[in-house]
Amino acid sequence: MTDQSLSVLGGRDNSEAAALKRASDTPRMLHRPGAVRSSTRPFVKNGILARISLQELASVGEYLEPVVLRERAILQEPKKQLEHIYFIESGLVSLRIVAAGSILETAVMGHRGAVGASLLAGGHLVTHQSVVLFPGSAHRILVEDLRRVLPECSEIREHLFQYAQALNLHCAQTGLCGVRHDREKRLACWICLASDSLESDVLPITHDYLSSMLGLRRPGVTETLIRFEQQGLIRKTRGVLQIGDRRSLERRACSCYKVIAGAYFAAEAPTSANNSIHGSLESYLSAL
Ligand SMILES: [Zn+2]
């Protein structure tokens, strides 16, 4: 953390600034003025870090390192040891299955998530490739450092576990989606989920990307997006897709959207998480 960012923190919330300042002699927490999302912790945009207590934020903050996420950067590779957990602050990360020369996207992750969170539930080797789709920033922490502080940080442990549960459901639901649902519903679902993850209605995405990552023929993707545009659901200009009518787009999406969005909502609402996740799982199972 720079002196300048410290002065901004101090001016807005002395208790939080103090917690972060105590965390390290050379604090490294990132703050970008003007890029604050609505959360209970306005200086941390990541949904997991934003919900933990100041005490736990101070404990884990000692080890956090701010990093810039450049487009196409690979954060984790399948079958390799994971070195860092990335708490995403902004941008969008694509989680992919890579097998026999084929790549298929199973989920997208934005500021609500942490790349590598599922490994904390056990296991050592990465199963997915995680690639930065839209550039942004993150706080990263060495896996061994996070494992060291987790026993005394019940909140962050709980939030990571809940997020990993929702992400697992997202990946599984994507598998069902690719087999059972048609192109139009899948594209509408992807756009809504990416928009939620990015907290933006503007997505710098190309037809080629959607075609290759969703396993759809490119002419079909173009045809569907043209139809969406004619119906006022989206607008397209030079590689940028902007959502025009979000509610209608959600109605056009397959049932996977509500199942996945519901799982993330439940993960972020700890008091009712068990019931909500159970409800999401029931919806998931009923769609099989
Ligand atoms: Zn679907």
C-alpha cells in the first residue's frame, strides 16, 4: 500500500485503515480511488475479503500482494501445483477444461471469487486452466501462507468454502447446459453470468471467443447475436457487446442461469446459506 492510498483509507474509515496498516510494516493492499463497488468493506472489492472482520482482514492482509491481471495471463494450469490463491478485485477470469487438444469453458469468475479456492477443501493439483479474459486486478497470497492463517480465520475459511461450493455447482451445471440446452439459451445465459461477474453491462467479447469456449459454430453465434440485437436485447460495436434489455435477456436464458446465480447469491448470504444452497441444488437436480 502506498502512502497516497493510506491517506485515502484514513480519510474514509479509520478502523479499517488501521487494521490494514497493522497487517504489515510495508502494507501491500491495493486501493484504486474511484473504482469502489458497493460492499460492506469499501476499500476491498473482492466479495470474500469484503465480508470478513477487520481482525481477519488484518491477519490475512499481511500476506496479500496486489497484482495486475493482464489479458490472457494464465493464473493456474491443470495438473500443476497451485502457488497462489487470487482474490479477484476486477476483471474476468475464465475457468477451462483442457483435454486432448480441446478447450471448454466451465465457468467465469469476477470480483466475487478467488482462483484456487476449491483446493482449500483438499487436493493439491489444479484441475482447471484459469485465464484472464478481461484485464483487471487481484490480491494474491501464497497457498502456504493462506493455509497458515486459515485455522485462526474462521470467517474467510467459511466464505472460501461457500464460494467453492457455488463454483463447483457452476462448473457442473455448465456440463449439463452444453448437452441439454440450445445455442440461444446458452448464449443468453453466458452473457448474463459474465455481466454479473463483471458487474457491468458492457462486455468486450468477440464471436470467435464465444464460439470456441462454448463449443458452438461461429456462424450460429453470429446469427443468434444478430437476432438478439434486432430484438433490442444487446447492442454490438467493434468487439464490444452491451446489454440493452437485461430482463428480457434473462428470460431468454436457460434455467441454468437462475440455478448458478442462485448458488452464488446463497454463498454471499451466510445466514441463509444452507437453505439457499439446498434450494439451488434441488433446482439443479430437477433440471437433470
Ligand atoms: Zn443451460
